[in-house]
Amino acid sequence: MTKNPSYSFKWATILFNYKDYQIIYRNGMWTSVEEIWVNDELRHRQASWKWRTQNTLQLSNGETLDFDFGYEKIKGSGFFGGQAISLYVKSGENEVFRLEPEKEIIGWKGLLICVAIGFLLGFFVLPLIFG
């Protein structure tokens, strides 16, 4: 079993099994695209810049799953706190899967790196664009 969530350069991927279904929830790291795969078949694809999304998906046995995906604030994580992903899946009133935030996605070191990269790109690229 893979670690939940797993991160690649392009996707944050959450994998879980429910009954006879393998469900993969993917969210783009650099884009607004989210996908839900059931047994290696793409069943939902949506672009959304919202902090939380709710989706409903019907399985082949007629059962309906409600997905609640988003970013949650982590308390006590550094000076400013942090953000981490969460996924809650329900079938009716029964909870099927829960992924609660454990750690922040980008800490203060990551934020400093992003600021440095933005500064360097702005310093070298803007003169080329605006002469």
C-alpha cells in the first residue's frame, strides 16, 4: 500500500479501497485540476480554484459516494500555522474514508525558497520583457 497522500511533481494522490473498488483521488500540484478514478477509469475531472470542493460520484453498484476535499489549517505548526490536504468520503451517513491533515505542505523554508525563485525570475525575466 502506498503512503497517503503521495506527492509527485504534478499530482497529490490519495489512494484507498472501498468494497471491490480501488479509488484514486488526484489533485494537481500546479493546476486547478482534480480527478477521481474508480478501478482505473476516470469518472470525474474538474478544474476549480476553491479551497474546498464537494463532489458526488455514483458507483457501478448504484451506491453514491460524497467526496469532500480541501485544504485545512494546521494549528500549532510554526509561527503562521500551515495548510495541509484532507479528504472525507461518505456513503450516505457512513464514513468510508478519512484523511486528516498531518503535516503542512509548504513550511517557512519552502515559502522562502518560493520567494527567492520569484525574485530571481522577476529580476532576470522582467528586463527581457519590458526592455
